Amino acid sequence: MKFDRLRRMALFAMVVRHGSFSAASRALDLATSVLSSAVSQLEEELDVRLLNRTTRSLSLTEAGQLYYEKCVEMLSAAEMAEEMVASGVGEIAGRLRISAASDTAQKIVLPALAPLARLHPKLLLDIAVDDRIVDMTTQSIDLSIRTGWLRDSSMIARKLGDLHEILVASPDYLRRFGVPESPDSLRQHRIIGFNRFAEPTTLVLKNAAGENTRIMLPPGAMTDNVSMLRVFAVQGFGLARLPSYMAQRELSNGELVLLLPDWALPGAGVYAVTLKRTLQPPKVRVAIEAISAYLNSLHILPHSSANQVTRPRA
């Protein structure tokens, strides 16, 4: 294979990765004509169309999708080779592409990795925010941080910790519907359903004595985004189960009230997901450790007047 072909393969992969010739041009500091010519020459050499191009959009053909996946593998192998050499001299460097849902990216990934990036100036953080589960191979993702329960057996997942979840509601909602004093009294209430759960409107609670209860409630609203779940709760649409770290400000300022503190929700795991590799690049290993340490540093608000259940005033 000619070395020029390898360069064209890399340019083709970067065009697809960035979604357009113009975006790839800006990222690579190359003229769009150079990128367009490289892709056209590839198509001519392969005698197949790789991209469907219009004035407004760019999409892969079936052959283009297959070829792109192999180009990504080639780029990943090259990047790993560079990282392995860099690791030999103790350097953490290169692009670290991480996928996470918007709330996880803002509340966990960025706070955890910002100190790491400052410590290693040659490390480039590239956080892909997507509430959907992404294809790590085709999108060149080094590390995906997911919460919940994983089902994809083609990935390697390491559990970094558990999200402590709490049941909350706004004072306005509790004025209208009353404060639940026990799990049985929850049946008079509505819940803000979370569409990422298999059972969006079901609560499973357990107390210190080991008693369990399972209650399905009617929805007051539905969403697939945790930040939106919190907004719905503050606006009084119903009860909400939230990771405790996401509700601390609202509990402190009185926008939300903690309910049934003697009953625990099952919570959800936080996982670092990688492709099946025998050796993780140093940048991925240190990122996983940094996120794990940050999760361990998250403190839960103690039960106090700021977050105890109180009957709202009329």
C-alpha cells in the first residue's frame, strides 16, 4: 500500500469524525479543497462511493461505513503507538475522547479531569456529550462514563462507584399533595418518570430493618435527562428520585425537600467503559483513576434542618 493512501485514509476518517469538510478543515488547519480532493481520490482508487454529499449534509454510504471503521482502527493503532512511546518516558499526552451524558459530563467528568489536564498540559480533553449510548469504535471514543446498569457485553466496564439516590419534592408540590410519612402514603402521589429506567415510574425502597417495598406511581411528567428531572421537581410536577450530589444546592436553599430519609433507594452504578484492549493507554488509565477518586470525594449532605422533611407552611 502506498504511504499517500494512508494519509488519505486518515483525512477521510477525520472528515467523518467531524461531520463535515468545513469542520474537519478548521480542526486540521487544512483547506477544504485538500480534504475533498483526498476523499475523491480514495473513491477513485477504490472504485466505490464512500460519502453521500449535498450542500447541507454529509453521510456515509454502506461501503463508506465499513471503510471508515477500518480507518478508525488504523488511527487508533497509530495513536496507541504514540501513547505507548510517551508512557515510556512518563508522559501523559494526546487527545482523550470521552463520552458521557450531559449531566454526568458536567457534574462528574469535567470536575474530575480538570486538575489532571492542568497537571499534564499535553493532554487534550475531548468530551463528547450525548445522552444516548454511542458506538465507541466509529466515534473514536477512548472512554465512556455511564451510569445505571450495563448490558453491552462487547465492552469492558469497571465500576467506579454508586450514585446515592434520594427522593425529593418541592415545597409547593407538598403543599398541594401533602408530605408522605411512609411508603404506603406514596400511593397518593405522582412521580416524575425517568425514561432511562426500565420502569420509569416505579420506586423500590428499603429500610435499615431490611423491609422492602415496591410502588408504581402515576407520572406527573416524563424525561430522559437528569437535569430536566431536577427542574421538573423544583417546578412541582411530582416526586423525583435524584442522585444526592445533584440536589444539594436545592436542598440547602429550600427549593427541594428530602422525603422518607429512613428508606433507601437502590441507586445506580457509575462505570468506566472501554473497548476490549489488553493494554489501556496511560491517558485512559489515569483518567479512570481521577474519576474514581472524584466520586469517592463527593460528600452527601448530613441530615439537618436544611434537608430534613418538614411540613411546608400553608
